[in-house]
Amino acid sequence: MFKNLVLATLAASSMAIELTPDTWDEATAGKSVFVKFFAPWCGHCKAMKPAWDSLMDEFADSASVLVADVDCIGSGKPLCDEMGVQGFPTVKFGDPSNLEAYKGARDLESLKTFTNELKPACNVGTLENCDDDQKAVVTALKEESEDALVGKIAIYDQTLAEIESTFKSEVQKLQETYQGLNSKKTTDIAELSKESNVGIVKSVLADKKKGKSEL
């Protein structure tokens, strides 16, 4: 029985897909991807591994969705650098050339539900997944020069950076406002307690109640 269990475990783990720069393009072509970027020593990665391995096994034969791993410490490190991975595990999904951060729950049922809703990406290599408007965009962009396309991406990156910067700045203002309000609250409460002598008032009240109970 133990031998069968070991064999079953090995069979399941053999279905796991670990991507590297050499296999990324071929493995992700024409598919919507769901990828976990991990480090072998990461505790959160180890905790997530059973659910993620089960997810990879379940979608191993999918023609439209690829669920895979990337080892950011091993051979997948260049991919992690390219994708801007800064913490582990980082989970991303969508078009292989434009992945988005996954921020949902990480239990198996939640991951399965999310994966089932993934649709193949629309890009120049998968026009069958594009609607008419998207096909028109692809056709128009094919007529533009490489420099023009690079410029469009640069504008997007710059605008995105500005959005992120504005968000961080506003959050910082909120934090400073909160700290100021919290400090004022502490000071106001301290002054109120001192001016009202509330501690003494409560002790006198308690003494009066005690005196009545002794009569």
C-alpha cells in the first residue's frame, strides 16, 4: 500500500510544469497562463504547494489554460527578473506577454474556480481568441513600426508609474493624517482625564457604593 502511495505521488508530481526561459514561449503559446513564481526555501510557497500541485495536475491536459511553476532561485530566475517578481510566492495570470497579479484566495477550491474562468488571451498569435474590435487593433498595429510600438509601451509604462506614484503619495498622506489624528486623540484623552479627575471621581463613587452596601 505504501509503495502504491509513493508511485501515485510521483506520478502526480511528474505532471507539474516548471517553466524556464527556454520553455516559456513554447509552453505558453496560445494559452492563458496561471503561474506561481516561488523560492524553494519559502515557507508560504511550501504551504501553497499541495494546492498548486493539485491545480497543475487537474489542468495538465487543458488546451486553453496553462498552470505552471517558475523557480526564481533556480533556472527560472531570469523569468522572475523579467516579470518583476519581488516576493514569494508571486502568482500571476493572463496573457503570457502581459501578466497581471493574482490577489485572490490560495486554497484549492478558490484557485480552481479562478482557473476555470480564465479565457485564452487575444494576441497576434491567437487571433481566433480575439473579437472583431481586437482583430482590428492587431491589424492596425501590424502596420506601425517597431519604434512606434516601443513608444506606445513606453507611454503605458510611464503612465502606469505615475498612477502608482500618485497612489503611494496619497496613501502616505493618509498615513500622516492618521498618525496626526491618533496623536491628537491620545493627547485629548489625557487632558480630558486630567481636567475631569475621572479616576478620582470613579474611586469616590465606588467608595460611596461600598459604604451603602455595608449599611
